[in-house]
Amino acid sequence: MDQQTQYTEDNIRSLDWKEHIRMRPGMYIGKLGDGSSADDGIYILLKEVIDNCIDEFVMGAGKTIEISIKDTQVSVRDYGRGIPLGKVVDVVSKMNTGGKYDSRAFKKSVGLNGVGTKAVNALSSSFIVASCRDNQIKTASFEAGNLVQEEGPLETSKRKGTKVSFVPDAAIFKNYKYRSEYVVRMLKNYVYLNPGLTIVFNGEKYHSENGLKDLLEDNNAAEDMLYPIIHLKGTDIEVAITHSKTQYSEEYHSFVNGQHTTQGGTHQAAFREAIAKTIRDFYGKSYEAADIRKSIISAISIKVMEPVFESQTKTKLGSTDMGGDMPTVRTYINDFIGQHLDNFLHKNPETAELLQRKIVQAERERKELSGIRKLARDRAKKSSLHNKKLRDCRVHLPDSKNERCLESTLFITEGDSASGSITKSRDVNTQAVFSLRGKPLNSYGMSKKIVYENEEFNLLQAALNIEDSMEDLRYNNIVIATDADVDGMHIRLLLITFFLQFFPELIKENHLYILQTPLFRVRNKKETFYCYTPEEKEAAIAKVGAKPEITRFKGLGEISPDEFKHFIGRDIRLEPVMLDKKMSIDQLLAFYMGKNTPQRQEFIIENLKVELDVISETSL
């Protein structure tokens, strides 16, 4: 008989606040990551600190926030009221301590539960907070949440406010680095939502006068917009609306109390409903909601008292009430859109005419595609069942109550060998695999009809669940996993063309990545190094010493499943695919995928010579 483990009082252990955060960081900041994704933990740490500065601005204290990021060192300085000096240590190290419980001070605050800065503190190898107030300064320094030094209050001539400096703990965030593109996007959202606020990041100033209108203009080329942006503002609501000339799906940027609700929620659902109802009433036509909203690009921001989110990372609003004596979120948004959008369309007949033409065109295209879509759906069900192109995972993005949904990933692979290696190595809970058969079609200039007629595209669209809207996207990360050779590069380009042509918001919202896999393995009997560049290979050879074994990986299929698990696990390296806002999508596709031009040939010669030299060298 097996000896049973004793279960006594000695088995019961209570973790203190910092131990719990460090042991279960996902409960507080979502996924960890290395900074290659916009929702990785290091950006959540930054956001939690900035949110406190924003709350000060909203309360009328401090119009400038200064942010510095140098390698791993982050500093955030506001010019608000400053933390009360007697509570400087408590507010960053005692759970459920903060000013936001006093609804008189923070009625429509971003942070609600007094957890944010405590999580930053616990997950940082170095955390320093300094508060200037009443001509005095109080400073406290921590390491992994442990107080190591406390100084003050001392007399000071510095302006009032709070400064927080921290270094994310490399033991928790592996091989991380901050990408300025993601930081800038976050900061721009803050200034869009807070006109009058200036954020200075590494010396660069960000400021907005026109709120959400600026957001849409900065994210979309003027040539891509069907009509001038409709910009409407109320006491606790602001919206911006236009339609795209080229995009097929719906695109929403939604915010609650300054928080970017990337997964939407009750306010976004009410917004979509209100747009459809108002436009039907305006034209006196019972248009399909999908036709009205097809190609829409929009943003909504609302302010709610004591909002309820569906997770600690606040990516989806769960509240149904505005708070206080206000109506429900749904009623408030429907009433606002019903009145103000209707008024705008009456006052701007040219925009109203362009919008109606777009709706009628969408209706015609939907009817033309209806038969093809039904056949395509039936074919997709049959093909996915028999051909097993999709090896699915268990956790998917719409499940916002499960923090692991942020890790949900679809690898798009070429060939059976690479697909097999990833399938055997993957985490079946969060990682799915979609196998391509040969090279995809060049979809440049083709209509949506081709998506349903082409088996590869139809099955990929079905796997992602993005036929009509991004709201039901099943995977947070879509990763193109191809060989680092000419054929692999070509497949990457064709897939990116497909997404740009039909689903550009996947790229705009940072869902698309390229998987980086090692080119070399350098090892001896004691150590193994996987190297992604020739420079890393040389460094590894120097570390290993004499006569190392050097292997050049020529394709993903050559990497064994046992080794592959290292490259798609915790230490995965992803390169995000990002849009250059200087060109419209039409211009971008025409330049790279249109008929050959001397300009493109010159671009390739100038920009790819070095890369081809590297490929040639590493092929030896």
C-alpha cells in the first residue's frame, strides 16, 4: 500500500502579496512575453504606472508626463499632486491600498483595485518611487517587492508630482526588450483620449487636439477613407466614424475611462447596434446590419463610474450600467448615436449619399457571394475534417475571462515535415497549427470572391473565424512559420498580401508575426547554443571552445520536435508585422505586388542585398 502524503496544518501556507504576484504573474498582468507583442507583460507594467499619472491629469493636476526607456530601465514622471508622503511605501507595497477607493476623488478612474503599482513593484528587480509634495520629497526603493531603502521626507525645490523608475525582472520576463512602436502607440492612445495632455517619450512630444478623430487619421491614410471622419462628442462619450474604400471587415477602437478595451465589451456591442439602428431609421430602409457596418473604421470612448471588467488586464468591459443615476450603457449609447449621428447625416448630405452607396454596394456583393459562401462553408467543414489542415488548441481569444486566451496562437506552416514538428512540440492548450499545401495564390487586386473559391484561403479564414468581424477572432497571435530561404520568404509575402488585401486590421492591431527560428546549433558535450544570426554563432563558438559541433538548419522540417519545443515555448522569438502609415494599403500592395516596375527593382537591389548576402553565407 502506497504511503499517503500527510495533510495537516503544516501543509497550509499563506503567501504574502509579492510572493503571490511573482508566483502567479498572469493573474495580474496577463501573459509575460518578451516584448514582441503589444500585450506582453512589460507593456502592462508601463501602462499601470502611466494610468496613475493619467488619473492625476483627469483630476486637473499636471498636464505633462515624462517617460524614459533606456534598455531595461523605465522612468515615468508626472506633475500631479504627489502621493501623500506618509503613504508612499504603502501605496506601492500594500494590497488594496490606494486613493481610488474614495469615489469622491476618482469617480471615473482607470485603475480600481489598488493592485497595479504593487504588481509592477513585485515584478521588478528594481523599483524606486519618489513623491514631491509641499516642498518635500519622500523616496522608497524596492527589489522584487522588498523594501530596501526609505529616505525622507526631505526639503526639496523640485516641482510636485510622482516619479516611478523600475526594471522588469529578467528572471520573470525572459530576453525582453521594449519596442518603441508599441510604446508610442500606447502613448498616442493616451493623448487621443486626453486632449490637452502632453506626453514626452525619450525627448519626443505627443499631443492631440482632436481626440478620436486624430486616432483614425493617424491610423489610416486619407486615400483609404470613403468620407471625412464623423466626430461626435458628449459629456461621457466620444465617437469617430468613417468607412474604408478597401477594407472588408469591421474595425473598432474602444475605450473605457481611458483603458483600451481590445476585446470590446458591452459598450462596443451597444455602439455596433446603435450605428445599424440609426442608419436604418435615417434612410427608412431595413438594411442588413452587416451591410451597414461592412468596412467601418471607428472609435468609441465612454466614461463609466466604477466599471467592471472581465479580467485584471481590463481588455473587455462587463458593466451594463453607466453608474449613479445614469441609464444603462446600452441605452446611453443608443440615445447618443440616435440623436447625434442622425443630426450629422441630415446636415451633411454628401456624406450621407456616399455612405448609402457603400451600403447598397455591400448588399449587392453579399447577395452575389451568398451561394459561393454556403458552398465554401460546407467545403471547409468537409476539408478540415478529412484533410486535418487545422490542428486546433483548447483555449481561444474570445474567452476573455481566461487570461491564457492572450497566448492563443495559430502557426501557419508550409509542408508536412514542418507542420509535424510544430504539432508534436506545441502546447496543445494554446497553440494551433494550420498546414499550407504549396504556395498560396497571389491575391493582389482580387475580390473577396477568391477567398471562398480558393480552398487554402477559405479554410484559413474559417480557422481564424474572421469572415464578417474581428470580434470573434479565435487566436491572439497569428504566426507565419516558413523556412528562411527564398521560397519561404515568398510564402510569407503572399500570406501578408492576403491579410493586407482582405483583413488589414489583423496587422493594424498587431496580431500577425513571423516566427524566428535558429539558423545554427553550436554545442559540445556540456552546452548547446541555438543561434539566430552569424554573429550569435561566432559568439557561441567562442563560449564553447575548441572543436564544437556546428549544425546549419536549412529548413523547419530538419529541426526535431524535441528541439522545436525550445523555439515555440517560453523563449519564442516573434517578429511583428507592422504597417508603414506613410503609404495607403492600396499604394503598399501596388508597389510590392503589382506589375514589375523599375522603382521596385531598385528598391530590392538597395534593401535586400545585405539580406541575400547573409542567406548566401549561412547556406555554406
